[in-house]
Amino acid sequence: MSVINEVLNQLEQRGVNVSAKQETVRPVPAQGEQKNKLIMLMLTFALIAAAGAWIWHGRQSSQPVVTAPVKKELPAEPKISAAKPVVDAAPSVVNDAASGVAKQPDEKPLAADLQLSFELASVPSTLRTGKNKHQPHTVVQPKSTSTKRPPAGVPPKLAALPVQSPTGAIPGAAKPAAVIDNTVPIKRVSPAQQADAEFRKGVTLMQEGRVTDAMERYQAALKFDEKHDAARHALIALLLENKRGDDAERELEEGLRISPEQSKFAILLARLEVERGAVPDALATLQKYLPYAGQQADYQAFLAALLQRQDRHEEAVTHYQVALQSVPKNGIWLVGCGISLQALQRNVDARDVFKRALESKTLNPELQEFVRQRLKTL
């Protein structure tokens, strides 16, 4: 525009020295000369316009570029951690301003938008991986009431901005992974299972001929489960084979104390007592556990034989009869019942029982001869 003004001023100065007559009377130029003057005037104006455009373009390129922010709907204000400040602005606007890329401003930018553009132009983007050393580092923080002092090296503008401490979980933050327990669970073994394991070890040792070690395994099984009948039976058998009758009796008594219904333990204990001459003790043992034995035939017959040795024939006959109800052709029990009947002077009943004993064909030759002699005296 200054070039145009200079040209106009020159034209005006040319008309100052012209007299009044010259102003009113002017020669009429030829038609060809007027056309040439018009062309020259148009070229002059074109050169003037070009020079003005060139000067205007040079001035605009020397001024700093102002980037107008793109109006976008910003998301809800996130909660900012004091350890990692985040710029509260649209990432695209920050990146463009920090990288120096100019965008076309709106048709009518507001003063607030221009001010925001200048502020964002000096804020480095936290989303970029690289850092520009030539740009000032200013971080915009949300308002907070915290009064903590900023760390060393923070610019004054950043120091003036308070930092809001998070009061809850950040939306969208990944939840901590659940702790996986890789510990192998320990299998719990019941005492009964441990007793079975010890019993099997004892059987293996006994098959290998290691009797002492086998008895220790059986005893260990009974410590885990005192009602393990198989282990107690095996232990008692080994004790009897090794002539340890006293230890066998103690194991039998312990077994009957724990399980009084084990009638076989009572019979075996009574036999051991008879072998060592303690018939009254054996009889007391059988009578004590008789309620648990019930109508068991061998138990009733053994009790009857002990009663007979104590001259308690009437009780003996009663128990023999109970046993013979279950096994009527047992020759030995028939012989025993006949002896008690003959002692009670019940000769007819005794004769009948002796005949049944011979007819059972279960007696050995000695017993058969004994029964024939008894029949001759009746």
C-alpha cells in the first residue's frame, strides 16, 4: 500500500506547477497516443500491485505462526496423579502445536482461542516419545488445593499450578492381576490309610523272612489305627510262632478291650490260658465275652468243655446242645455232651448221644473205641 501512495503523490505533484490556463485549455491528443498511455497506466498499476503483494508476503513470513485450536469436544477431566502430570488438552492440538505445523484459523477467531493457541504452543506433548530441547516445557494441571512444594527444576509457571492427588481408582486403569497360587496341595492321609500302608509293608517284610521288621510294621499300623484287626491278627500270629505267648496274650487283651465283639480273640486268649494251666482264667474269659458271641457254635462248645472240666456238667450240657443245633453231626461235641449226660446219671440220653457220635463217622479210631467202651457200661 505504501508503494501505491508514493505513486499517487507523484501524480499529484505533477499537477501543482500547471497554470490555470493550462488547466482549462489542454491539447487533445491523438487517438493512438491515448491508447498507448492507457496501456502504460495499466502496466504501472500491475507492477505496483505485484510489488505490494511481494512486500506483504515477506512481512507475513517473518512473523511467528499462530495456530488456532480445533474446537473439539474434550473428554471428562481425568484424575491426575502427582507422579505423572498429564496435559489437560486434546492430544491432536498439542501435537500439532508442539511440532510447529500451522493450521488454517477459523474465519472469526476469538481472543480466548488465540490465547489458548499461544499457551498450547509452549506445552510439550506427553504422548510423544521424543523430547524437543528447543521448546519450553510447560505442563497444564487441573486446579487443586494441594500446597506441596514442586520438585527441583520445575518452571515457575508449572510450580504455580497445583497438583490433584487421586482419591480413587482411575477409570479404565487395569486391575491388578490375581495372585496365582502355584503351591502343590498336600494330600492329607487319614490314620486308617497310614495303618493300611504300614500293614502292607509288614506283609512284604514277612514274605521276605524279616520277621522282626514285620512285627514292627504291624505295631506301627496299630498305633495309627488300634482297630486294625488284620494287623493285630498278623502280629499275634508272629508272636505265637516265636514262642512269645505272654506278648500274644497282652495283644489279645488289648484287642478285646478295644473291640469286645471279636469273639475269635476271646477263644484264642482262652486257649493260651488253658495251655499254661489257667483253666479258671480261660473259663472267666469266655463267660465275660459270651454276650458278644451269641449262638456261635465253636464258642459255645469250647465254653461247655471248660465247664465240664470244672465238673459243671449241667451247664456244659446246655452249651453243648446250643452248639449241636448249628452243627448236629460234630462227633467230638456229641462225645462231650454224652460224657456230661452220663455224669448226671442221664444214661438213656447219654446212650443216644454216643450212638450219634459213632454214626457221624467223624471220630478217629481212638475216640471210636472210647465211645464203644462207654456204651458197654450203660
